[in-house]
Amino acid sequence: MLNDYLIQNFNKSLKLSSLHEAGHFVTADQLSFNPEYCAITIKKIDTTHFKIDGNSSIILNTNIKTIEELLNYLSARISILYAGAIAETLEDSNLPNEEKAVEIFENNECSNDRTKVSELIRIVRNIKYGKCDNYKLLHHQLNSIAETRWKRTIELVTKYHHKIIKLSDYLMSKYTGTDEEIKIYYDEYIQLVSK
């Protein structure tokens, strides 16, 4: 039987994973992507340990025919990736905690998102500015793109925090205590947030 500490730790992990995936999903929706579903998977490892994974399936459903459209897509994708870590800070408040979000994003738990963001920022920089032999200038350009997208994502998570929290709470409420995948599809999400 799980003791109170393990239950509390499990509930916190489930809440953070739910907020993280809800952040990706809601931000994608607000940036005109087509989110397909948001899911949390819980697997029991042994009598006291669980593994919690999240997944949001997001489909690009737009034309990309120009460099500007490509840059807009890549910039939006960066925001979607940032949104998971930022949304985790809604655990304590209805407003994102930027300092805490930076710590979360730099944590090993976000390494997959961080790797993707790093690559996308480099692609955006190369499209916007081209080849650069000046390391200081190149670093400044990369930081500028990252900071601009981070600030935009903070604004989005702040504006839509109620939807993120509602989706996260819904995912958590569906957990039955067994190994399972909890999934909500887009149509269900629209019904949920319109209530």
C-alpha cells in the first residue's frame, strides 16, 4: 500500500504532467494548429513507483508556400514547445511564474522539448539572417529569437490559463488508479472549455 508521501508525490507528478501537456495542446489550438488529442500515460513499475508520460498530437493544417509562412510556423512551434514548461507553473497560481518556468525548461524532464526548441531557433536564425561568422552576433541573434518566443508564450499561457487548468484537471479526474492512457480528443476539449 502506498504511504501518504508516495501518494502526494504521485499526485504532484500527475498534475505537472497534465499541466505540461495541456500547455502544449491549448497553445497549439490558440496558434491555429490542429491539436488532435492530449494524453497522459500512467504505468506502474512496482508497488511504489509509477512512470507518467504525456503526449499531445498536433497536426499542421496550413499552407507553407513562402519564407514568411515558414517562419511563422516555426515560431509558433517554438511557442508550443515552450508552453509545456510554462504551464507547469500554473500548479501554484493562475499566472505563470517565469523564473520557475525557466528552471523547469532547463530540467532533464524537458530535454526533448529543449532539444527541439534549440534546433528550431537555429533554423529560424539561419532563415532570417543567413550565414554568420561572428560568434557574438550569432549568439545575440539566437538569444533574441528565443526571448521573443518565450515572452510571447508567457502571454499566451497567461491569457489562456483557465483553459490549460481546465484541461489538466479533466485529465487528472479521469485517472482510475490503474495502468492506463488518459486521452481527450479535440472535439471533447472544445465541449469541455465551452462549459
